[in-house]
Amino acid sequence: MAQAEIGLIGLGVMGSNLALNIAEKGNRIAVFNRTVEVTRKFYAEAGELQGHIIPCETIEEFVAAIRPPRPIIIMIKAGDPVDQQMELLKPYLEKNDIMIDAGNANFRDTMRRFDNLKDSGLTFIGMGVSGGEEGARHGPSIMVGGTEDSWKRVEKVLTSIAAKYNGDPCVAWLGENGAGHFVKTIHNGIEYADMQMIAEIYGILRDGLKMSATEISDVFGAWNKGRLNSYLIEITEKVLKAADPITGQPMVDLILDKAGQKGTGKWSVIEAQNMGVPATGIEAAVAARSISSMKDEREAAEKVLGLPGGELKVADKAAFIKDLESALLAAKIGAYAQGFAVMSAASKEFGWNLPMPVIAKIWRAGCIIRSQFLDEITTAFTKDPDVANLIVTPAFAAMVKETDGALRRVVSAAVLAGLPVPALASALGYFDSYRRGRGTANVIQAQRDFFGAHGFDRTDGKDAHHGPWGSGAATF
Ligand code: NDP
């Protein structure tokens, strides 16, 4: 058999589907998995795609099956396993071969791996892949970081397997070393915020308006036909409609309210904090997942403190549901604006030159946060790629002005009723702080100067940088 165009290690959920996708698009692919039985089973079940797949049982055989310079996708458990796999692979590779980590790596690990290979003649690509199992099989969104030369070697194969939005492939080279994995991390951070905001709106409908899962499903179904049209709204409609095959009750009512997390949300928050960029929507979402996992503590606290007594006061249910739709859109704008602001700061910090319109473009299909909304973000960034914040672009400023009244009404009603809405409220706080030219940090500066003689700048530009605080104040 002729040599393969590309190799792939790791035939788990993502790797096996990615390999089938690559084979289906007419590319020849060599595959390897640590556990040999997995490779055999994968090949046996590949059906008519077998002709494009070279199953390999040893690393030596695997490397020999790929045409040099060899691009090798590593799609295994993130973290140490990737370093171990790279070490096992290295002795068999030749100059210009490319190891591609396609898992959810921390971009700092990607930068380290990239640097470690610099003098070896080998190269490294850190590649974010989004879209879950279905995306991997039929078209994911792919975010590539590495040298431009290594990208050119894999561009054709990756373009063939990526999702398409109106014919545009959802794959792009975003910059050197950790750029692809950084963008994937922020994608996931935004995904956390999006999911949390949807869950909060669901909570208002369930606990405030006392609606059933099926009724709420219909609300999300209607919203999916409008401005909120997106994959996450679509699947929310579906999960709320599904019945448990054992009891016949709505499935969602039987699912324990403890959310898992693997790290990308937390990394997004850490990196945002490192750079001093507010990402309050993502922070609220990560914190909400952490609080959700404290199920025992929450139940104990409910016994001690009770639930807040307020009731959701709604004069016109239909109008309030319209407000919920607008509020969700407003909060979503806040979370996306923050995510893009974090990427813009990282681009400067790490010298990546991240192309914002391209990032929005490749998220329009294939990935978990795909939506019509991302097409609007693409247009806004294409018109103004260097804008400081998405919410001051003309299109999004108009949307914020139109929807933030609804967000205010929804957050106020929820707060008075004691329904937790940390992510929705964070968006409101963000808008209200970001749009206010004269804030309240003058008091903080005065306090800092009082206790620590940190000094302050004056609004009138005069050259006196400490206050007349008197006794008890720090001396300077
Ligand atoms: P799975 O758990 O389905 O598969 C894990 C794979 O990793 C298996 O092939 C396993 O091999 C291999 N593996 C584990 N440890 C080692 C090791 N030390 N050395 C060599 N191989 C090892 O994982 P997924 O396919 O879900 O995830 C793979 C990567 O993709 C992860 O980084 C994940 O975060 C990322 N990802 C996952 C998404 C998803 O929706 N699932 C979406 C996007 C990214 P073996 O069969 O021998 O155990």
C-alpha cells in the first residue's frame, strides 16, 4: 500500500472519529493506539473506509507507513501522556517530521513542547479541535498553532476534514507555538459562560415561572428560530424534551445537579487574570460549576439558611419570556466580548498576531459554540479588526443598547426572587462598569494611599500625589 499522508495516535472517542473523517475525505491515514486491541477493533469496524486506513501495531511500523515529512496527530489524554507519547515517538522520527497535539492541552505545555523540539529538527503543532465526537467525525472547527511551514504541510488534509460554513472551511493557522491551544481554551471558556447563562435562564423558567421541562424546551425551541439560533440552544431544547426510558419522567429532572469540569474554563480565567483582562462571565461560570459540585454542602446550607423568601413577580408572562430571550442575548454579548478581549491581550503578550475576524469565522460551524451570532461577530471584526472591545463596534453597541434593559429587568426580578444568576448579573456589572467614564476607583486609590502610601494620579494633572489623611495614615 502507498504511504499515508498523515498518521494518528490515539483511537479513543475523538481520535477514532477524526481518523474516519480523514479517511472519508480521501486521505490515506496510518493509525496507532497504545492498546493494540483498540486498533484492531477500529479497523475491523471501518467498513468501506478500510482502503484508506493503515492499522499499525508498533510505533516503528506506524512511522514507516507515513510519507515524510510526517505529520502525526496525537489525540490522547491531555497532560503527561502526551509527553510520554512524544518521547516514545521521537527516536523513530526524522528531520521536519511534525508532532501535532490535537487534545485539550494547556497552551503553556504546548509552548514548552514547541521550544523543546526547536533544536531537534522536528517540529510541533498545537491544534485545538472542537465539536465533540460528532464534529470530529463529520467536521470540527480546528485552531492551529505552529510554524507557518508546518501548517502548509497539513493545510490540505485539515481543510478537507474541517466543518464548512457557507463553503468556508472552519480551520485556520492562528500563529506560532501556543496560539491554537490558547484560542481553543478561550473557546471553551466562552462555552462555559454560554452554558451557565442558559442554565440560569432555565432556572428562572423552572423555579420562578414553575414551568415543566417540556414547556421550557418549547421556549428554547422558539428562541432557536430567532437571534439566539445556536447549537447550544438547539441541544438545550432537545435535552429538555427527552424522557427517561426507565421512569418516563423528563430526563433532565433526574440528572444530579453537579457539573464536571476538566480545566479549560479554569485556564481561561487564570490567563485572563494574569493579563488583567476582565472575563467575569467565564469566572462566574467556572465558580458556578465549583459550587454545583458542593452538593452536600449546599443541601446542608439550605437546611440552615433556608431559601430566600421572595417570589418571581411577573405581570405579563409572555413579555417576561421575551425579556429572558433578550437578556440571554445581552449576557452572551458580554461573555464573547470578554473572551475576544482576553485573546487580544494574549496576542500582544505572546506576540501571536491573532486574527480576530478569522477566529470568529472558524467558530461559525463545527464547534460547540457555533451560532448565527458568530457570523455577526465576524462582520464586526472584519470592519474593525483592532477595536478595543466588541461591545463598542456599531452593530454590537446597538444590540447592547437594545437588550440591556431586558437584562436589567431579568437580573432584578431573579435577585428579588432569590434565584441565582451569577453569570447574567456579571454581564450587567461588566456593561455598567465598562460604559461609565467616571467610576469609583478614586476611593480605592485614596484607601491605598492612606494605608500604603501608594500615591494616586489627580484628575486635574497637578503634581501632588498623596492625600492629606492625617493621623493613622501611612507616612511617605
Ligand atoms: P478517550 O478517553 O476516548 O481516549 C483516550 C485515548 O488516549 C485512548 O486512545 C488511550 O489509549 C489514550 N491514552 C491514554 N493515556 C495514554 C498514554 N499514557 N499513552 C498513550 N496513549 C494514551 O479520550 P477523548 O478521545 O475524548 O479525548 C482525547 C483528547 O481530546 C483529550 O485531550 C480531550 O481533552 C480532547 N478533546 C475531547 C473532546 C470530547 O468531546 N471528548 C472534544 C475536544 C477535545 P488506550 O486505548 O490505550 O487507553
